[in-house]
Amino acid sequence: MSQEETLPLTMSSADIKQRIEQLGPWFHNIELRGIPTAPDHFLGNYPRTKWRKFEHAIPADLTGKSVLDIGCNAGFYSIEMKRRGASRVLGLDFDDAYLEQARFAAELAETDIEFRKLSVYDVGALGERFDVVIFMGVLYHLRHPLLALDLIREHVAGDLLIFQSMQRGSQEVFPVKEDYDFWQEKIFADPSFPRLHFIEHRYANDPTNWWIPNRAATEAMLRSAGFSIEAHPEDEVYICRLAEPAWGGGAVYPIGGKRT
């Protein structure tokens, strides 16, 4: 049977190519019935090349599990979770163009996935927890990254967190003590001390790149928000479980405030 014959009668290969072009540009290169959405991606076959490095760390059978994909983009990871048998997959994004791409990709992949426009800061409105939360490629686009992690932990994470962030700076992890004297300043000069690099203007010509952590900061932020790191299968990817917030828990204070 030819590729053309395997396609829905209402959508030929030419129709798919035209629709891909209409919905572009794409950041996720997804093969839709053998037709790539971003064949000239500057990162290569992305995100599949990254996925292949850590897919073994995700349960192969997600039968009966619910999945929340925060910042789903064109839906690559949402589709992969559905292919692993997840009973429910909900993809969130705040970009209408990405959501339209995701719905089209999911339809051609013949997967039943719900997509909704919602900010990570509003996940509490969902009113439910998910067995698996995917939070990949989002942190560095946020002006309030730790708040986002706090809200995910408080409202929607039920068991497993799949986390990824672009990282820059040292890959070494500074052995941080529980406390430091006020006059201890040398630690802040160590490149392996947890730090977030602030992008005031643009990075990679993207005005939404705000904070880029080094490895130590990534791991410290996850622990602080209440996630234990169970695996680190890829340079930027962490597999986490729920734990107590490292700073002692209590209410989340979006604008700061006293720790309780």
C-alpha cells in the first residue's frame, strides 16, 4: 500500500504539506504521516534526538495514568505519552499557534489528546493532580520560574515530574552548606554555586528567554520546590518524585513574604 493510500481520504500528502506550511514555523519537528514539520530545524531532528536520550527513564507502560504536558508546544511529548498508553493526556500552552499545531499533529497521529490555553501560573484552576507532569523547555521562558515550580508541586503534580531546562555555565555542583555567615562572600564567586543567569534583553534572538540556570541551580530549585531527583538521564533532563519542599514547606507566596 502506498503512503498516499494510508492517508485519510480527505487529506492527501499534498494537503498535509500545505497545512504544515500554513501552521509554521514549527519548533517541534514531528513526522506527520511521514512528512516532517521542521526538517531544517537548527537543532537537527528535535525534539526526537533529545527524547531518544531519556525515553528509557520513562515508564514504557502508562496504562491508566493521567499526564499533564505544561508548555506542550506542538505536542511531541503529549503524543509520545499517549502512545505509551496514558488514559488521559492534557497539553497546556499559552501560544495559540502552538496549540493549533498540536491539535493538527495529534489528529494525524490518531491520538485522543486534549489541548487547552492556560498559563503555568494558573494550573491551580485545573483542580486536579496528574500521575505524570511534563515540564520541559519552559522554565527559562518564565519571569517567575521558582513560583512556577511551587505551583506545579502544590496543585497538579501527583507523582512523577519530567523536567528539562536549557542550562548554561558550570556543570559542576557546589556542595552547599545549610547556612553561611553574612560575611561569607567567596562562595558567590565560585561558578559552580547555584545561580540563575538573567537575560535582560534577548538570548538566541528570543525575548522570552529570561533566566538560564547552571546545573547546581536547576537541582537546587527542584529540591526547594519539593521534588526529589531520582534520575538524570540526559544533561538537561531530570526525573523527579514528590518530596517535602527543602525550605520547610508552607504556603506559596507569589510576591514574597514570610516563610512558615
